[in-house]
Amino acid sequence: MINHGELGFVSDWLLGDDPAGVKRGLRDSLRALLDREFDSLLFAHGDPLLGGGKRVLRQFVDRA
């Protein structure tokens, strides 16, 4: 995942032979994180979300 103004995935060509499947699997894994307590998200690529991270992540996984 990346965050450059909004959450997203890296380009499809970086996700292997089945980008749609990889994205589905990642969304499922991210949904499981919503059961945990957190408020901020840090990314290897992009800006951190300091506060409101859980709400933004929930919106992201529900867009599927």
C-alpha cells in the first residue's frame, strides 16, 4: 500500500501475475486489522496518517 493523498496499491505490474487477486487478498488482510486498536498508519511509501487512520483504512477496504 501507498499513501500519496489517498490510500492505494502500487502499480499492477508490481503485483505479479494476478494483480486483482493480490489486491483482494490484501484487502482481506487489511480488514482483519480493523479488529485491532489503532489510530495512525505508517507507510514505506507515502505520507503517514497520524490520527484517523482506522477510519481511512475502513473506507479503503470497503471500496472493493
